[in-house]
Amino acid sequence: MNIFISQRSSRRGRRTRAAAIGVTVCLGATLAACGSSGSGSSSSASGGSGKVGVSLILKTLTNPYFVSMEKDAKTQAAKDNVSLTVAAGNSDGDTQTQITAIDNAISRGDKGILITTNGDAVNAALGRAKQAGLFVIALDTAPNPASTADITYATDNEQAGKLIGQYAAAALDGKPAVIAMLDLFNNQVVSVDINRDHGFLEGMGVDPGSKTENGKEAKSGKYTGGKGGTYKVVCHQPTQGAIDGGRTAMENCLSANPDINVVYAINEPAGEGAYNALKAAGKEKNVAIYAIDGSCSGLKNVTSGEFAADAVQYPGKMAALGVTSIAKLARGGSKPSVTSGKSFYDTGTALAAAKSLDGLTVQSPSQAASACWGS
């Protein structure tokens, strides 16, 4: 959300049971100063022991994914002597309140901004921030264009998709795959949506057929992952990364083909909604659901068998590293750099599954839970 466009209360789908997580939520307020972890002057001294002003601007504070960013950023800010101001949109897609928060960061004299953008409408404001000397770090998903931020800290979403696709192919053990693809949108292009969808197909050994669009793969043929076998892609349905969206999408897919045995879900909430639809249809025991997120509640779904596997990511790490990077830069340190061979700083991903399969590096749900987010 990348995906994390979820609404865990219904959800991000996320991409629910852990909806608000009991945090301070500033949702109806003007984002002038939703909250701050620091005390004292808001001026952002850059040398010596003075506090460095940093703004963390999130999509929302109802999504556990972003709540984990807030939590870890505040913890790191205390360690780095950073005055952290936290702001968030009132809903996914709310760019105006994010723009207000960016302008406030400029007015305060903050040294940097960490942001999970709600859309391209914030780009001009981020441009003003960079012109004013603020260092801009995008979290989770690169803005469009990526150069709108100075650097992006994110999961390699294509790699996350590949991990669960490789697991799905290996788990099939040569059996035919009847696949439902539960994406984020079908009416707009979002990088996390494309990267995860394509990564899953690539992990299965299926050519996505396009670098920029979902649903362009051949709808039937042979997958080459694992032992290989035949496949059918019976649907690409939008979920908006939410539980309700996942359920509706799965119902539509079952109407198209009741023999589905593999479900790709853009995130955990979409996967949870899919499971609910499958259970209502009495098919949950014969279908493997593959999701991406790595939340604590999602890993419990792996343990219970609701999910066959989950690709984990580390949103809190993204935010904590961002805080430290801006603090170091403000105190005379060097600018952070991207991961070698990539256009962003990769904060890592891993495959979590209850069952190990030959040739794949798999964490047990309990191992992955040591770094999970949410509750």
C-alpha cells in the first residue's frame, strides 16, 4: 500500500480484526499538527544536541500498517533526539490534508518529511518542501514520478509476490492450477498492485504479458514453477485491499469457475475476505490462499490454515530508518542511498508458511511473528 489502501476494520484490506489498534487517531482533525512525539520548540535545530524536526505524514491512522509506522517512528525519534510531528489523511485518497501537513512542515522549519502519499496531488507540495530544503523520504510506495521524493524506503513488492508464487507452484506438486487473482484496482494503475500481481505470476512461472498492466497474461497454458503443470487464470477482480472487497471479488470468481484452487490476494484483508466467501460456499478446505503483509493477525491465519503462505514486510522499519536518516543528514551526515541494483532502499521481505517445501527458504509463522506488526 501499499498497499496498504486497506481498512482493517471491514480492513488494507490491510491490503480487519486489528483495525484501529487502540492508537491515538487524529481522523477528523485538521492536519495542522495531528500529534507529536516530541516536546519543546518545534524549530528544527540541525546541530549539536538540538532536536531535529521531522514530519511523518501517513495515508490514514485507521490502518494497522500505518499505525506500526507511527509507533516505530516515535520510538526511534526518542532515541535520535527528533521532534516528530505525525499527521494523516482522514481517509485513503485524502490528499488535501496531506498537503496541509506538508505546508505546515515547511512553516515549522522541519528538516525532513516521511510520507506515504495518498496520490499525485501532493507532488507540488512535496516539490515546495524540497525547494525549502526539506529532505523527502517516501515510505512503502514510491510516488509518481519516483523523483518527487529524494528516496523511497519500501518492500520489494515484486519480490514479495514472487515468494508466494514460488510457494504456490511448489505446493501444487504438478497439479493443475485454477487461479483467482484478487487485485487492488481494475480502474487505475498503482505500482504496488502491478508489482505484486506480476511477481506472483512470475513466481508461478507464468509470463504476466505486460510490464505496466494487470490481466495481460495468457489465460491458460503451463506454469513452470515447482514441478510445472497446466493453469487457468479465471478472474482478475478488484478488492480495494479490503475484507468486503475481497469477499465480493471471490464470490464473482467462484461464479466464473467454482473449481478455483489457488487464490492470489493483494494483501491480507483481501485474502481474509476471500476466505469468508470460500467458507460460505463450503470450499475453504480445497483452496490455497496466498497473501502479502506479514501482520501479526495475518500470521495467525497462516498458523490456522486460512492462508497457505504470507509474504511479510516491515513497515515500522521503513519509518524508523527514515527518522534516523533525516536526523543524521540534518546533523551533517551523508544522504541515504538506494539498495544496489534497485531504485529504492529495500527494507526486506520473507516468506512465512506453516509447511516447509524443498528449495524454498521459509519462516514458520512463529519465527515471522518476532518482527510482525499490528496485533
